[in-house]
Amino acid sequence: MTHTPERSAPAAEWARSPGATGMTLMEMMVSVAILAGMIVAFNIILTQSQRVVSGTQRMIRANAAGMAVAQVIRRDLAAVSKNGFLHVGTDGQSGQMLAFATAGTSESVTGNAEGLGSIVCYRLAVNSVDSTPSILCRRGLLLTANPGTSVDVAGGAQPDFFDVQKLSADGQIDTSVVPALRGGLTLRVPPANLTDVGNLWQVLTYNVQQLRIEYAMRNTTGGIGAWQTAARTWDSRDQDAWPAAVKIWFRVNTTSEIRRALRDVDDPANAADYEVICPVGS
């Protein structure tokens, strides 16, 4: 029995026969290149979108933090009484300090006590964690006629607003009140014990790199003059000479652990600048 040998089809015929499936090497390379391009383009769009979202979130958080501090400052400066005093100077750690007396009902932030006014001081305190003056604090002393009432700052019998008014009228603010507020101040953030926790009522924000306090006088046309930083005290003896507005500017280092959410991945050493401008008195 004889067998007739079968003829093999040419390679090109097998490659393009109507029933054949699959891709040539060239087609596969083109497809992979197109797919890679789409992946790269999608990755670029996704990265840019993430940066926009992260930047927006940082801005929202930064604005929220700044608004919280600004609200406290504006509330205090709106209650400044010209029958008391206003002082811009330096603290005991070579930084600037703002101190003033407010009139009206004031509430303790650490208890249920109320007073008819308060003495408020804004300044930097040293953070004992790294020994740097980086805590922006607000110290508030209630002015009450009842020495037995719990107040924000301990130290025995507390003055009432009349005592401060008398010191102001006698020109004794710089010799009697300011030195007590100017002394060195050390706090700890984050706290290490219950005492540190109890002192947190004084902390507005921390990791502050710079603090600048300025004031502007009213000019002859009724507008606001140039901003000044020279140390000065105003009291009840000349109420017409008081500044029209006070500006508090500070820079917060956003690379700290507590503010990691504000970090800019493109600029890890970035910082957030805040500026609060308030008229003096209501």
C-alpha cells in the first residue's frame, strides 16, 4: 500500500489562513505601546488630581486652624477697655508680647469663675520638649473682687478692674503689671504629665517659628497709619492717643507630627503664615 506524501502549507499561508487566530509580533508591540501610553497618561492625571485634592485639604485645615486662633484674638481685642491699658513690648525670652485689660463679663477657661474684666497676654512660651520659644500662648487673669473664687492664674488675692484702672490712671502699668507678665514662661507640648495637661489652657498653637506684633495709629484724615513695632504702653490718661488697630502675625512650622496633615509633599519644609488684624475696642 502506497502513501502519497502530504504537501505542507507555506508559513505565510498558515499565518494568514482564514481560520487562524492571534496577533503578529508587530501588532502585539503596537498594542503594548498604546496600553503603556494610556497607563502613563492615567497615572499623570491621577497624580495631579491627588495633588489638587491634598492641597485643598491642607488649605481647609490651615484655614480652620487659623480661624480658631483669630476668633480668640478678635474677641479679646474687641473687649479692650481704654480705662485699663494696652501694652506692646518684649517678654522675658526676647520675643514680642501684647498685654491689655478687657472690661465686661469674663469667664474662666479652667473653671466656673466669672469676672468683670480680665488681663490678657499674648506671647511666646518655651516648649520644654526642645527648649525653643515656639508656643503661642494666651494667658488670661480674671479680674474679680472675690479672692476665694477659682481663677485662671493662681497667686493669692486677685485684683478687680478698679485696681487696674487706678494703676492705669496713676501711670503704674509699666512698673506694676507688665513686669509680672514679662517673666520667663515654659510649657510642654505634647504634655508628659497631668500638670502639663492642666497648663494646656494657655496654648493657642505651637511649633511657631516667628511672632510679630504691630500696631497702627489713626492719622489726621481718619485712616490707618503705618504699622509700628516700637514698645509702648497706653493707659487711661490719654485715651485719644490709643492705636486704631493691632496686627498679630505668626508662622507655624507644618512639618511637625501634630500638623503632618498640612505637609506639602513637594515642599516638606513649608510653613503656614497667619495674620490677624483687629480694631482696638468695640
